[in-house]
Amino acid sequence: MSLPSTPISIKPSATEIQNGALSQQNLEIATRALRRDGLVVLEDLIQHSTLDKLNKKMVEDTYELRSRKDSPFNYHKGNIQQDPLLTKEYFFEEVFTNPIVTQVTSTTLGPKSSLRFISGNTALPPTKEAPPASQPTHNDADFDHPGIPFALVINVPLIAVEEQNGSTEVWLGTHANTTIADQEGAHGDRASGRIKKHLLDERRKIRAPSQPTVSKGSVIVRELRLWHGGKPNLSDEPRVMLAFIHFAPWYRNQMTVEFAEDLKDQLTLEKTGLHVAAEYVTSEEVEKNYLNRPYGNAYDFDQVDKINDLFPDL
């Protein structure tokens, strides 16, 4: 039986949204989708008014970043790394610490997983200086990584996404057996993690990639190891997509996230179900720093004190 190239979507009921938890059946579907496909879509989790407020602010920031001489672009100048402003005014629990998302990630990774990365990826409309271009198909785990689930990426598009405005191309199922040997480019390079062309050609015959349409208010959960690549935004408006990473409780990553200090009470383990690796500073300091982060491939998703040599098959 051939497997679908488009991901499974789950639409939680009003009761599930109110309770902040999927039913056992929907949680099983999400867990099995992540196991088989490496990606699942959770529909209608976030209010559109919340997304509109974030999108207005982040699109303003997008044009500021694009105007810079050293713009934090990812692979090409039509795609930039962009952090949200993590102050009280722009922090929404339904977006950044959604309990249904945490329920899904904790079921796969284990309870009390760590939130150690919050950023975003913006696909820009084409210009003369930055004509339409695609990212290479790549793996965000651009290092010798475990062969078991250790990190899940949560993507929150701030608008509906489709092929026209740069829906990410995903290669479902590629997370299961991929290794560092599949990749080209050293960690830290702007083009690290590229999947070798002959492997793409072989995989396409088995299960072709797709650019799924994702409705506004939906959240995408995907394996860090999944092959994927940004595609051109051919519309007239930037397509902003937030990106967070939950790491398994045993995974020894060292990244932290800078938050305004008045968010501390909202980010406890008891409140979120997560170990939020936070550094708290004043709101003024956050505002000064948040648009000056490095480009995406400069982040280090690896762990310290690795024991991969003990488990070469895992």
C-alpha cells in the first residue's frame, strides 16, 4: 500500500480545546502520525485575533530585517530567520505554551520536555534583488544525532499557508532512518544539512514530497530529523511562521531563550508542563536584542556529552 504524501490533520473538538487536551483517540492518531510520517497538523488551536496581532508586529519587523546589510537569511535572501518579541504584550500561552501541543510532544518525547528554542521563519515576496528561490531540501539535525525521537519542532503559521505563499515542502517518513551520512555541508554553514541529490531521487520514487495547505489557526508538529525545505513565496505579503523546539527530557542541549522578566510566573513547569530554559531580562533588554539574533543554521541543536558510540544502531 502506498503511503500519502500529505500529512494527517486532527481537528480537536470544542471540548478538547476547552480542556486543553486531546481525546485518547486523537492523541493516538497524533502519536502514530509522528511515528510514521514525522509530522502532524493540529487544526484550529489558536484564535485568529491573536495571530493577527502577532502578524502585524512581525511583518513590520520583517521589513526592518530585510533592509539590513547583513540580513539573517536562511540559505537565500528570500527566507529570513526572525524572532518574535517575547514581552508581556506579545506573549500568548495559546501560541507559545499551548497545552494540547505539549500533550502531543510529551507523549512522544517524554513528560517534562524542555523548551529551548523560540524563533521564526519568514518567506518574503520576491524582489529584483531576491528573485524566487527554494531552500535546498535539508535536515535541521545537521550533526551526528540519535536515531530515536529527541526533538520536535512546533511551527505556527501566522496566516493560512499554501503553495502560493511558500508552504514548506515536507518529505514524510524521512525522519525514521536518516543519518548525518545523508547530508552535505558542515554544521554552522548557511547551507548545512543539505540532503544528497541521489537520495532525494531515490526517495521521490518511494514517497514524493508535498507542500501542504495549512489553515490559519493550525499548528504543525514535526520531527527535527524530517527532510524539508522552504519554497518561494509568490504572493505579495510576507509569510511568517513561528518555530519552537521541544527536546526530550534526557537530551542535553544547552540553548536558552530570552524572555521579559514579567513572564516568569507564566513559564513555570507547573504552568506549562515544560522545562522552559529561560533567561529573564527586562522588557527593554528584550526589545533591544530580539532582532539581532543569528541566522538559523548558527544555532546548535546538538547535545553535550553524547553517547552515540554506545548505540550505533539507534
